Amino acid sequence: YPPNIDGFCRLVADGGFFFLPPAKGLAVCGGASHGIFVSREYQRFLHGNSNRVQFLPDLDDAALWTLKSAAHAFLLPIAFGGGTNLKSAEAIASGRWVVTTSTAMRGREDYADAPGIVVADTPKAFRRAMIDVMGSAPLKLTPAQRKARDQAYWDRVLANSGVQAALQTLAAR
């Protein structure tokens, strides 16, 4: 997905991953993996970057679930594109730290100030947020905060919107 690749390269990879500890600690998963790996930004410092980043392009659902469950944080460096993003809902609902752009939060702006959500739109701010989050303790949410984050999924947004009731009323007419 071009917005994922472009955003990652511009906000995270440009200049190398030398701001991270010299041990693998960042997993790049899914369809964007290949595009990020072959990008000029990543290849420029291939050896140093490869010490810090693990690419996992083809995970089955069970392996992806295991990885997400073990994650300390989710990164959403999406700088352009349209609509809302399912990855944003998954990251928010994970209960983990989330470093994101305002573009990735489109449609979920109500979460921008939620505990554990850090919005950063420039490379400097995004990397600073990554460093801060990666150096932080695991996120601890209260039950109410956890419940609020669980509402980010589309099925819950739709259920809480009143749209289904309105459609049922129209269908009954």
C-alpha cells in the first residue's frame, strides 16, 4: 500500500534506524514489507538497519495475532491517502502504545488525545515519539480506557451510530 510505504520511508527510515538500539526491535509486517525493504531509504544503511528491523511479509493469522499480542507499540506512519484505516482501529483497540500521524487517525480523531496515543506528523516528531514510547513502560489502561479503545472497530462504530436503527425504520416503512 503506497501510503504505508511512503510514510514509513519518510517518517521512520530516512537517515537510518540508528536512533534505535542496535538489536532487532522493530517488526515490519504485511504487504508494505517488500516496498520498504527495497526503498532507497532502507537500502542506504542496509547493514545497520537490518540489525534493528525484522521484515515479516507473510504471516498467517495466528502468527500475526501472537506478534501483535507481544508488541509494545504500533506505528502508523501514514502521510497520505483517503478514508479511514482498519490498521488504525486495530492499533487503537490493541491497548498498546500507538505512534501515529493525524492522517492515519482520520475518522478516529476522538482517540487522538487518548492515553497511549501519540500523534506526530514530521519525521523529527515521529522518531522522537518512537524513542519515547519504546523507552516507556508497557501501557497500563484503566478498564474504562480499555473499553473506550475497543469502540474503534467499525462494527462498534456502526452499532453506536444509530445508522442500523435508522435503516430498520426506513425498511419497515
